[in-house]
Amino acid sequence: MLLESILTVIIINAIGLIWGYTQQSDKATDLFYSLSFIALTGVLWSTQADSLIHHLLLGMILLWGFRLGSYLFKRIHAIGKDDRFDEMRKHFIRFAGFWSIQAVSVLILSIPILITFQKSNIEFGPIHLLGVGIWGLGLLIETLADQQKFAFRQNAANDGQFIQTGLWKQLQHPNYFGEILCWLGIFICATPSLESWEWLSIVSPIWIAFLLIFVSGIPLLQKASKKKYGALKSYQTYQKNTPLLIPFVY
């Protein structure tokens, strides 16, 4: 079922591309992203699950996917549209490029899951507990950070202000820190099953960190925030004194 699970991701993102382009809308983009992980893991689980870690991985992806998908769906309907796609969605080739990168990213992030489901009768041990714990901490941080920012943005009294309370007082991007922890936890869950070249699956947490730090996450938000709040002394102080992503480190 390895090939079937990969084809499932490709088909879901192809449908997302067609829907988004014909409707000229990005309101379902994040749903297709979350659904890709859920469907991929579901296909593997339905035919190859025979160990506790297989069931846990399904549960982890379901919780993460439904949480992220529902939040982003609620957010996009609250703000109306994602400005990042304003020009892109008008040009089919550029738009298709985005959806292709999204499908590839789903598959790269899912490498530890794909490998683990190819292994049978995995004995559950302390490393799995560690992985689930790190994943759970990441999900908690990401969920709290997203809810705090959403509530802040929905309060009209905060118009023209930037959030620097709650988890956002400790980090400039706590939601991204939580997301990286989630995928690090999933990779750790896979490590007892890894052999030889399969350790290259560490590319999964490295890939999400790379995307968020250098590509589609922090750079775009930092640019937008500086444009909105760069003249504020309080924002300049916040930028200078608050870690970007990792407490006490970065």
C-alpha cells in the first residue's frame, strides 16, 4: 500500500489545485494539506497496522490534522483570503507549482510514517513514549499559540497592535516551534524501526524547520510585520529582546 498512499496524496493535491484555480479561492487550501496527511496515514493503517505504534501514529496524525485543518479553515474564513496567493492563483503554472511543492512536502514529512508502517510487530518502548511526549508538547504549544493569536486578532481593541502576550511574549513564533516539535516527535517514534539508509528520514523534521525558518513561514511574516509595526518602538524592542523561534537559543 506504499504506492497507493503516495498516489492518494498526489490525487488530493491535484483536486485541490483544480478547485482552487477554478474557484479562484484559497479557502480550502489548508484543508487539503491536512487531509493529505490524514488520508496517507489512513491508507497505511487500514492495511498494514499490527503494532501499538501504528495505532498511535494514526491517532497523532488525526489529532494534529483535524486541529490544524479546522483552525486554519476558521481563520481563513475570518480574514477572507490569504494575501500570499493573490497573484499566484491567477496564473495556473505558478499555482500548480505551489500545489506540487505542497504535495512533495507532505511526502517528505511523512517519510518516517511510511517507513514505520512497512515494519511489522514493532515492540513499543521508551523511545516511543519520548516521541509521543514531544509530539504532545508541540501540539499543545501550537494549539495555545494559534488560539491566543486568533483571539487577539478578533478583538477590535487590538487593531493596529501586534500580539506580545501569552506564549507570544516568550517567542515571536511559538506556533512554528510547536509545529517543529510535532514532527520531531513523530520522527523519534520512528527511530526504533530505522535501519541503514532509513535514518535519512531525519529529513522530515529538518524539512519542516527549513520551510518555516527560511521559506514560507518566518520570512514572510517578519516582512509583513515590519511593514505594519516597524515604526513602533514597542515592536522594535520586542524584535530585539524576544527569541525568534527557540527559547534561549534562537
